[in-house]
Amino acid sequence: MSRKVFSTLISVNRITKIVDINHINNQIIYIDGYNVLITVENIFNHKYNSIIICDDGVLRDTNAVFGKYKINIQTEIALNNIINLLKNHNPKYVYFLYDSPVNKSGELAKLTNSLLKSNKLPGKALTNKNVDYKIVKMVKTHKGIVATSDGIIMDNVENILDIPYEICEKILK
């Protein structure tokens, strides 16, 4: 329940940080890799019963996958959809950050880098042992917009992009 329901103060604070996808032109985008990828994969796996809009305005997957993530048949499909969504809105640069303690994060970063290159989207996928801290530090140093539904990150940045929501919008149109 703690991932769905938030106090009015927290919810309003986070909602006001959400930016429309049309405002990412020429912006640096920092993606909380597993956080966004797992939710997008579940959208393409049609696992809608685990995806909800929370009080703080973002779409979340309620399955507790966390460190148990495995690259699967939907991974490349989800990544291509994320990359194409972003590409259509012309960000300056995109960083995908994956948690290095998760098994095969390096392989996932390599796949992401390959897809970024083949789709001609300027960006880079990295692994880091503390993605939450790294993203907050990077965005405070270089500015930009963060794609995540992680409350700790959301509370420590100025602008949030809800990629899973934007993908659902695109699919439902």
C-alpha cells in the first residue's frame, strides 16, 4: 500500500514536478533504468492488473521485481518503445542508469547502448551501484528531467517525466 497512497502534501509536491513529454525538447533526460523498464515491459506483457496511477500522479508497477529482474522477450520491445518515444520529442541527451548489483545489468546497458545507437538517439546507458544517488547528483550538477516513479528520487529533483504513462497514452490513442 505504501507505493500507491501518499499524503496530500507529498502527492501535490510530486504532481507539480511532472512535465509533459512535449517539454523535453533539447533537455537532458535521466532514466531510472529498471524502474521505468519493468513498468513498460509489464505494459507490453498486458499485466495491467499490476499497473496503477498513484496518488502522486505517476504510473507504477506494483509487482515487487526489484533485484530479481531478468532480461526477457519484452526487454528489447520495451526499450525500443522508450527510445522511440523520446526520439520523437528531441531530447539533447539521454542517460539510462541501471543498478549494478542486479544480475546482468552490464548486458542490459550494452543492449540499451546498441539500441540508442541504431535508433540514432544521443545517449548512453550506465551501471551504478547506487542509481538513486547518482541520478540526483547528475541532475543537480547538469540539470535535466528525470524519468522515474521512485519516491526518493522524485522528492529530490525538480522535473519528472512519466515514461510508462506516456507509452500507455500512445498505445491507447
